[in-house]
Amino acid sequence: MDLRGFADEIGASGEVTVTGAATRGGPVPGVRVVRAPTGVDWLRGDEMTVCCGAGTLVVDLDEALAEVGQSVAIPPSGTVGGALAAGRSGLRRLGYGPIRDTLLQARYVSAEGAVVKAGGPTVKNVSGFDLCRLLVGSWGTLGFLGEVILRTRPRARHEQWFATRDDPIETYRRLYRPTSVLWDGTTTWVLLEGHPDDVAAMAAAVGVVEAAGPPSLPAGGRWSIPPADVRSLRGTFVVEVGVGIVHHTDPPPAVEISVAVRELNRRLKHNFDPTGRLNPGLDVVARTLRCDGT
């Protein structure tokens, strides 16, 4: 994928922001806006990798992957680049892992307007610092994603949500590799994937019943707690058991950010974007603490 046009649009001076589907807050207001390239460049089902523009809609990528019986561990809303920039894993993080593990290689445009490659399509070809993990969750303040190579996974033959009133932690411990376990203080929801017979057998063994889907997630706040502390939650919430992500009607509790963390973030930002021109004004530390630790 040729990123020269994208790099030229970003340039090397002046404040600039990037946008996709604007499902995660939209671009920085009052700043020149650019859009990342779109489209699936190539798909290698035998190697379980796919290359696409960062502006590609996740639903479009998922449709292309479905043709080869694969999927990617990215939440099904907005664009691929937006999901990676926000660093927010979806409800299947328990089974699929964090979103940062999905990104193998990124080609991004730096604050100097240069196209930079980070990572590689295979682990054995990568050396030096793992810049891909640094870019995930950086909210576009270190560089604007243009093209990404992602790790894919086999698409589940069958999946089904179940529900029970049993204790969420005990239910989780009795399950074999659940994809997701959610709890709202009363009901525990479980997502199981695999062969239909295996899913049915596991559900029967644990004593859960079929559910139409997961519960609606409260939209007030999102933050992370130690997975063992789920029973301490109060109010209206849905928590991801085994992961510790809390979706709550209340905003996140106040968190004191240490001077060391602030200084580390400032130094990273200065090294990657000395003039502060990329998505200016975003407090990445606070956004990350409200996210899920990626």
C-alpha cells in the first residue's frame, strides 16, 4: 500500500488530527483533519495474517476474513486504526487476548511526515524495540497509523451465549477456556465457542442456559480493577470476569497519576513529536487508565 499521499497530507508542520468512523470520540476539534487509507491490501489465510489500511472498517475486514474462515480480535465497531489507537479490547479479550497482541506490523506517519515501519509480519523477523505495542493505545499522539498487518485466528464453528445466577468466579473456574464471562451483580453471562456438541456439553456440565446475547453495557464509565475484586463492585455495572474491565453508569473513580508516569509519557511524546502537532492536547495517560491497561 502506497502511503506517500497520506504522508504528504499530514506534512511536517502544523497541528493535525486523524479520524476514521468517529466512534471513539472523533478528531481533535479545531485542528486540520486527515483520513487514513482504507481497504484490504492482502490476505494470507495459510499464514493467518492480513494487511489493510488503518481506515478500514472492522466490519469490512471481518467480512473479508469470513471468506477464509478466520477472524481478528478487534472490537466490531469503527475502524481498525481507531480500535488500535484507542487500545480497547472487546468483550472477547478473555479468550482472544488483548488487542495489542493482534498488531504484528504497522507503517505509520511520524511527526516529521515520514513513513516509518514498526514490527514485522513474523516474530522471527523483528528486532529492537516493540514499537507496535507502544503505538497501540497511544491515541495517535506518537504517529498516525496508515497500514497494519494483523494476526488472524480461526473463526469459531459455533458460538453461543449462556446465562446463570451462579457465582461468577466459581462459574469461570468451572469452564474450559470460555471466550467471555460477564457479571452484573446478579446474572453471569458466558460465551462459549467451538464444535456445537462440545459447547452444548460444556454448558450442560456447568449448568448454564442459553441466552439471546450479552447484556447491554453501561455507558457512563470504563476502567480496570484487579480481577479478584469483582465482588466489591456496587451500583449499575457489567464486569468482564477474569479480565477486570468494568463498564459502569458512573464515571471512573479518581486515580492519582504518579509523577514518574507523567514524566515517562512526556518524554515519549517529546521524542516522537517534539512540537506536539499530532492530536494535540490529548491526555493519553488519563485515557489509558480509563481504558483497559493496554
